Amino acid sequence: MKIVIISTAYPLRGGIAHYASLLYQHLSKHHEVSVITFKRQYPKLIFPGKSQNETGNHGAVIPSAQIIDTLNPLTWYKAGRLAAERRPDLVIFNYSMPFFVPTYGLVARIAKKSSAKVMIICHNVLPHERTPFDKPLISWLFRTGDCFIVQAKSEEKDLLSLVKNPKYKIVPHPVYEMFGKAIEKSEARKEIGIHANENVALFFGFVRKYKGLHILLDAAQRALEKMEFKLLVVGEFYDDEQSYRQQIEELGLKNNVIVVSNYVPNNEVAKYFSASDVVVLPYIDATQSGIVQIAYNFNKPVITTNVGGLAEVVVDGKTGMVVQPNSIDELASAIVKFFGGEFAKKFSERVAEQKKLYSWDNLVKAIEELTTEIE
């Protein structure tokens, strides 16, 4: 089967680009696959990060045609024509937010002129921060879709609210396996400056309000009344960094919170996960999180909140703990409970078993089956 993937991809950075790299690698084992990506995703005026390009290339390098500029519709036509010229059987769009709808919608309509089928992999059906225009806009894009993949049961409802009788499959987000092997915990901690025998919790990823870091900092203060631990906060701030640093200061957490406020290159990710005992994702709102799948790659348990599809992936009491969102007390209690018992070893063993459910082979199989169904 000939497949064209339209997506953020290397040399651009971020979770969707990593996803595209792994999808390309696994589909290419059995199919002829090519990738069309962006030469510019966002205008600098609205991009909160420091760079849109990947700074590390470990595991992310794939061939791609960098064509699409979201500010230049002529490049959308060019990308659509290139996709059509390749005479694919299937065009896959990695969809994540309404900002990309005009671009993807036009590219999809041009590509379909080659008789290609269109599949939309939904990383979020609806965005975290919503507007009245989202549903009509997304519906316009989704009308081009012949089939869909959603990655959590919670996303199924949103898809069904936008598309009548869609052909779709629910396939959990596969494990991110591109960040290399775990390194010795003591070595990782030495690099970061953490004592080998300390308890360590990790908050990882872009910092945005809906991810609940402010809740975690309040919970950390309460948990520290009963249990000593270090909190690693690692990721580029897409929110006001100073407000979080002020919160750390006011809560008296300076000696217990280590902040690394940069985008982490691929070849450095293993260091932070290897140094930690547990990953904490106190999200206020979510669909799913690729951070869980990075944690699972390193056999790390996760403490998270019962929002979106997170509780579908983090099995409470087996591969981590699930608490209610916005609950400082519940989150603090979970942290204390984790570090106060034999949970770390038991959870890590269970994660190693559970992550087998989240393979890229499962996703490839679903793509193949859906394509057959719509022929």
C-alpha cells in the first residue's frame, strides 16, 4: 500500500513530530510511505516556545518534504498536489488542533482527487481551550475523512458529535520508544545533581495551565510535611514561568523543586525519566498524554488525574494512581502513599507488563484494517 503522512515531523520538534517518526518507521516495514510536513507551523507572534526545530535527532530523523507554511495558502495547494501526484492509496493526517484545520482541509480535498482515501488520526478531537468556532471548523475538516482513529474512549464521544456514522477504531497511543534505553538511576541523578537515595517525582513536558503544575506545587508542599522528596519540573514554559517560580518561593519549596525550563532534546530525555521514581501528571483537562507513553517506555509508574483518557491508560493501583483533578489533598496523599510503601518496585514491574498493550503494531494493524473496510 502507498501511504502519504501529512504531519508535523522531523526536523520540527514535539510530541506529534515524534509520533510521526515512529508511525513512519513502523508503517514502512510493510508499506511504501512518504511524509509531507511543514517548513513553518506557527508565526513567531503566537508561538510561545524558543524554537520550532528539534535540537536533538536521536530516533527522530525521517525523510520528509518540508513544504507547508500555515501562513501561505499557495503551499497548501503545493502539498496537496504533491500528495496526489504520489498516487497514494491512503493519506494520513495527524490532527491535533483547530489551527491546522484550514491547511489540512484544503490539502485533503486536493489529495482526494487522486482517489486516495483519507484517514485522520485524532490526537485531540476538540481542543483544550475551546471557542464557539471549533466544532464547525473541525467538522469541515472531518468531512474529508473516510475513516478515523481516536486514542481514548473519551474521544469517541467527541468524534460522534461531529461525524455521523464514522468508520473508526479506538487505538491507545503507542509507547514512545525513540528515546533510547534507561540509564543507571544513580548515574542519571548524579548528572542532574540529586542524591542517589532521594525520592524523586517528575513533571515533564510543555508547561501550560491545563497541565496543573500549580496544583502539583501546592500538593508538594503538603506532601513534604510527611515525606521528603525532590520534584523535578522539566520542560519549556508556554505559560508565565515567573508565576510558577514565585509560587515555589512563597511555598518554601526552593530546596525541594528543581526546575529545568528548556525543551529537552531527544537524546537527554532518558536522563530525567531514569532519575525519577514516579511521573506526576496533575492535568486539569486532557484527552490523553504522550508523556504517559514515555514514562511507560522507561517502566515508570504515573500519578495522574481522572480526566480524558488518562485513567484508561494509567490503571489505578496497578501502573500508578489516579486522583480527581484540582484536588490538592488527593494528589498530596497519592505522593505520600507512593513514597511511603513498596509501591515503586511493584508498579514498575506491572508497567513493564502493561505497556505491551500499547504497541505500534496494534496501530499499524488498525490502519490496515480500516483501509480495507473503506475500499
